[in-house]
Amino acid sequence: MKTVTSPTIVRTGEDIRQVVHDAQRVGRRVGVVPTMGALHQGHLSLVDAAREHCDLVVVTVFVNPTQFAPHEDYQRYPRELDSDAAKLAQHGCDYVFAPSVEEMYPDGFETSIDVGSVALPYEGERRPTHFAGVATVVLKLLSLVPADAAFFGQKDYQQTLVVGQMIRDLNVPTDLVVCPTVRESDGLAMSSRNAYLDEDQRQRATALSASMQLAGRMVDRGERDVATLRRAMESHLAEVGGVDVDYIAFVRAGTVEAVETIAGETMVLIAARVGQTRLIDNMQIG
């Protein structure tokens, strides 16, 4: 029978940095999975990837206040550390770094990371302070948990580009590993915010992935005009109803560069509200 061992929970940056340094000193490769907790199978797939490629796995659980605007859901964002730790025990996580806000942002903290143009459109335009908060907290986490590799999910496409830009520009000695989006059986991308959806909203939310799949099928049949693809997606979403589209974007894969014609690997990005819950998703086509 496989022995399940609960991860050790560490609260201070000094302690978790020592854990990482001690492991690396004896040649162990360390992987880190940064999260805000309320873990689902998408997060756990990142832990599995880290476990496969690393000798020691650290998961950070920190609901980062600087990436939320005042009107967003920071206060009600789910905090489930005990449940998260139990899940992580089943996936071979060694340590959970769960700092307090005061540990991460002591009195007098003023520094913020601006990664430039990759953070400006789409999510950056709708949530102007969001990516500065993301880049800053990820840099802090990679300073406190100086892992060999950091594992992020493809669902947050633009976030992975922001983190990659920050790592490159600031010479952070950590490899960025981006893992595939994990979906429910009906296509809905797994997200901690899915818990906010009631049964009807949960069903309507599947229209996001369905509309992108529709665009993908059209491309497979030869359609290349982005305006035509966008109209088809908007028509599908309108037919389902209850989905308030924020944006639909087609960008060259690996960038936030908008395209008007499909001419190679392209990412479709979508953001929408279902009820009061804002969801994002993306899919590669072409």
C-alpha cells in the first residue's frame, strides 16, 4: 500500500528558502507550483508534473492582494488550506509555503514590477493593476522559493507570458514550465472561481470552450478570416444566453499580437461574465 505523507507547512520565507537551498546543495532538483489555494485538478496536474520532473516539490498557497482591484473578489476568494494540504498529500507534495500577507508585504513595502507591453492588452486593459501584482508576487515567491523550475497552467495564457517576460528580463534562474489546461468532461476549464457558479450558470459557462471549439472546426474546414470566426463565436454565445462577453481575441501563439487572418498557430482568448463570475479561457487553433 502506498504511504501518503502530509506536506510540511512552512510559514516564513527564511524557513522555506533554507529547505530549498539544503535540497539543492545535495543535488536535488526543486520544483515550485505557485497557487492561490482552493486547489482543483488543474492545480494538482501541475503538482504531478513537478513531481515527475523534480526531486522535491513545493506548492505555494497565498491569496495575493496586490493582483485584485478594490471591486474584485479578494475578500471572498476561497481559503481552504487544510483541504488543500490533504489533496496535496495525495500527489506527493513535500512542502506547502503558506505565508501571511504581513510576511509577503511588510510595512513600508512599495516596489512593483512592470513587465511592459505583454501586460497591456486584454486582461491588462480590463484589470490595470493585475499583472503588476502577479509579476511582483511571483518574483517574490521565486526569491523565497528559489526553485529550479516553476510550473504554471496554460489556462492563464497571458499570465504565463507575463511571468516568462519577467523571468527573462530579470535573469531569474528558474525554468518556466507551462502545462496544458485541465478541463471538466463538458469542456469547462477548471478554475477556483467555478465554485461561484450556480447549476444554471455552470451549464452556460461551457459555452466559452464550445465557442472556441467552433472556431477551431471552422479553421480546420478552411476559414481564415478572424472577423468571421469572431462573429460565429459571438453568435453561439448569444444563442446560449447568460454570457456577457468581455473580449474575444485571436493572437499569434506565444504572443499577445492580434491577428486578422489565421496563418499558423493561433491562440483564441476569451473573457466573459456568467452571472457575477468572470471567467477566462483560451485554446490553440490553426
